[in-house]
Amino acid sequence: MKVTKEQMARNRARILDEAGRLFRERGFAAVSVAEVMKAAGLTHGGFYGHFRSKDDLIAQVIANASGYGESKVDDLCAFIDQYLSTAHRDRADAGCPTAAFAGLMRDQAPEARAALARKLGGQIDRFAAGMPGNTPDERRRAAIGSFSAMVGALVLARAIDDPALSGELLNQTRAWIADDTPPDRHTPDQTRRAAYS
């Protein structure tokens, strides 16, 4: 029986969803194509009807990844609180693609790296729209600094097995962002309003 275009599209979406979940949870190297296809409920042989290679799959997963930062940030405080939460920390399989994949990208194919660059650029643009600042450059700088701190805190909080320190990383980063600048770095040109405290 011939598979319809609609079924092919559903199968591809299922493969991307399962690969994204597995890659976020265990990394690229630890997940085989066979495992992805099994999780998607499809045969290993069907993989090549959708993707040229595992590298192609990785690039497509990143390009199609959804998660934190996919839409306009209307409530910056709520977004930051949710992002730097223990619930987000504990669900790498369903969380921010940037935090899940960034540390894995160094040795990936150019297509995957380009996909992550596009994804990150979009996240920064959406985040910048809600940041304090008098000019687009100021808002972009604040977005890059804050989002980088958030991703770094989340990655570190997931990497350690000390629950107290892990929670402290999330909480202190949230407080630092709310203050808008590190407590010991306030200078006249850095005096900005704490727009989300």
C-alpha cells in the first residue's frame, strides 16, 4: 500500500519530534537512527525516505525545534521565571533547544550549526523586544547578556548533582537579571531601570 503525502508528512513530524526529545535528553552521539525510528514507531529503513543522513536529521531537528522563546515574549518576568525554574531544569527533553544543543554543536555539520544560529538569532530578537533600553542596540545588548546568562545557568544547573547549588544557580541568575546589572558593576553609564523586578 502506497503511503500518502499526508502520511509521509506525519511520519516526518513524528521522527523530528522523537529525535528532538531523545537528542535533548541524551545528546546526538548517544542516540542512534534506529532508536529514533523505534521511538517514532517506524522501521529503520524508512529513515532515508525523509533524511539524507543522521547529520541531516540533526540539522532538521534544530531548524524545527520548538521550545522556550518561540513566540513573542509578552511577560518578561514570567518568561524568565519559567526559564530559570527547576521544572525547566528537570525537563531537558522538552525544554529550550539552545540550552540542550549549544554544548553539542562544536563538531556538528555546518548545516546544523547554521540552523542553531538562526534559532538563536530569533530567540534573541524576541527577547530584545521586551528588554529595557532606549535604543534597539541597548535592548539587543541587554537581551544577549541576559539570555546568555539564562542559558549558562540552566546548562550548569543541569550538569551538577548538587540540588542546593543547582537551585542557587537558577535563583541567583534570576535575581541578577532582575537587578539588570551585577551588584558590583553599577557605574554611571550602566545605571538602568530594573524593569522586571
